Amino acid sequence: MKDSVRGHLDAMLLAVLEPGPLHGYAVIEALRQRSGGRFDLPTGTVYPALRALERAGYLDGDWSTVGGRKRRTYRLTGSGRRALVAERTDWQDFSRALDATLAGES
Amino acid sequence: MLPETDPLGELVADLRGRLRGPRSVRAALVREVDDGLHDAAAAYREAGLAPAEAARRAAEEFGAPADLAPLYQAELDASQGRRAALLIALTYPTLTLAWDALWRYASTGDGTASGSVTLAARLLDAGSYGAAIAAAVAALLFGRASATWTRRLALGVGTLGWLSLVLSVCTSVWMAQADGGQGAAAMRSSTPGILVVLLTVAASLAVAGTATSTLLRAGRLRISLPSAPVR
């Protein structure tokens, strides 16, 4: 599970940020909730992954005050939304092909 | 009684000690990690864990700094490399335009130069614009580069910086001394000439400094994905 999660971490991060901006730990919480607790990578991998997505122009990161403390908050950019749509399409194609292959002869 | 430990503080200090790069970017990265760790510990405390156990769980889930540091270092290298690339991309066209303006409008020299000096000047201009274009492309490529490619790009930008600098300094010194030192004499007798020389020296030192930092930092980077179990 860990390797497959790692391979799709970027797409998962874009997906959890789709509804609205979140700070680093809230992103980790959202990943856990949406993955039903299966997200089991070291949480320390999330912060540099968010920075890499920001560097690519998929996220905008900014310091803001959340709950009385300054936190770095990330929001999806237009480019990030387009990348997420492309990732979803790729995954659905792959998933359909895998389902058909694993189902065997019926 | 055992002394109280601060697992979160120790973890953050360990990670900070492993990172090299632009100070402001490094401070922001480490601060974000520190915030996240304290958020995680607070969540465990709210769930009913004792403070010490909550902090230990948050640190354990984070992973080992030794395994994670290359991922953070890649972001620092991208930042350093992009800054160096942008500096090179801006410096050479600025210097080329400053030297052109000096010869055309500041009445420096008597306007005569041998064919070989004119050819060297044209080659220097072409090389400067070539280096600037290569650096601008590299600055764009840093955006989507993986950790491995970030390191390669940073090494390339550092090498480009030094190579272009050595070639331009050698060519400029030769041109100044050619034709019996006519160019150097013209520079010394003109205020705009002295200002452009000072600008060139300052810009060259800036390129040398940033190219050296980029090469040293990228040279140290080693990529290994974290593999330590979390729970």
C-alpha cells in the first residue's frame, strides 16, 4: 500500500485541496479521512510534496493566521485543477483496464 | 526521575541541521514542519493522550529526518538553482546593453578597434545572450523538475555560471589589452567607463558567488526516498 500511495501522493494532495484551501496538518487529516485511514506514509513526506506542487504552479502557498496561529495555507490554482482532471482521467482509464484484467474470464 | 525530553524540538533541530540552502526558504520550511508537528500533537492530546505520548506519536508518524531530509533539500536546491539561473539570465543582457551604450553614446575611446577586437566583442555578445537564454530555460525547468533532475539542473546552472564568467572575463581582459591597451586607456579616462567596469565587476562577483553556492549544495545532495516504517 505504501508504495502505491507514494506514487499517487501528488494527485491525492491536489484532490484534498479541491474543496478549498488547507494548511499542512489539515491536508494530512483530510488524506487520512478520505483514504479511510489507509494513508500511512510518513507525514514528513507531505510538506516537501506540497512545496514541489507549489513550485510546479499547481498550488499557491501563503502564510495566514488560522486559529490564532500563523500557518502556511495552500490553495489549488487553475493549472492545479487541470492537472487534477488529467490525473483523474488517467487513473480511471488505468483502473478500468486493471479491473478487466484482474476479473479474469467470466 | 528521568529528565523531560522534547521529541518534537529534537526532531525539528535534527532536520534543520541536515538542510543547506537559502536561509529564508529553509526557515520557512522548518517552521511549517514545526507547526504541523505541534498541530498533530495537539490533535492527539484532544483525543485523550497524555502530552508526552501525544508528542511521541506525532514525532513517530513524521518519519526519520535522515530519510526525509533529501526531499526537503531538493526544494532548497530548486530555490537556490532558480535564483542563480534568474541572476545569470538578467546579468549578461544587462552588462551587454551597458557596454553597448557606453561605446555608442558615452564618447568613450576614438571609435576605432581592430578587426580581431570587433570579432571578439561580437562573440562575447553572442555568448552572453546564449548563456542568458540557457539560464532562463533552466529557471523554467526547475518548476516541474523531480528531485533528481533538480540536482542535475542545479549542477548545470552552477557550471554555466562559472564557465560563462571565465570566458567573458578572459575575453574582456584580452580586448582591454589588445591594440596596445587602447581599450583599457579609454576606460580609465571616462567616468561612464569606470562605472560600467565597476558594474561588471560587481555582477561578476554576484554570478561567481551564486554559481559556487549552487554547485556546492547540489554536489552534496543525495536522493533516497524515505522507507522507514511509521507505526
